[in-house]
Amino acid sequence: MKESILIHPLSDSNSVRDESFFTGHAFSASSPETADEVRQVILCCAAHGITITPHGGLTGINGAGTATNNHSMNLQHLTGVSYRAKDNTLWALAGTTFSEIETSVRKESNMTR
């Protein structure tokens, strides 16, 4: 099993900015690729009393995904869609783009538009 470092410390000069141009500063960052890696990061941060700001593509316009003196968890690598046409239900992982969701729905529901 490959060992990897999930949490990377950041320098004081490292900042995160979203589309609203709100800028925050994170103490550390992670980009988990699986649900288990998300769990590991959460457990580590919780054990050290560190709060987490999860974010996707930082396309928000209200600053909610911008870390402010805590841990920044980038969820862009968590992608995937489950769609059930019979009950019109869709589940998308945090990093899934709207384009990927639309493509999946069109494919699964046989939409042509």
C-alpha cells in the first residue's frame, strides 16, 4: 500500500481566493481523492482541534469556501454521479461539475437535447 501525506502545511503567505475575490489564509491544505482519505483528514484535524473549510472549485461568490485561519480541504478530486431515473434521484460527489452531472443525466435518461 502506497503511503502518502494527506495534509500539507502552508506558509503564512499562502492564501485562497474565490470568485468573489474574498481572500483567506489556510494553515494547511489537503486534496483527498477518496472518501476514506476525507475521513482520515477529518480525524486528524479533529484530534488537533483544527477546523476545516471544504471547497470545490472556489467558484462561489460569498467567501464560504475560503479558509480563514484553518485547514482547507479541496474536494475537486471526488467526482462521480449516481442517477436513478425511476425515482428521479441524483447523487453527486462534492467535486463533480455541473457539466458532468448534466452529461450523466442526459445519458441515463436518454435525453437528446
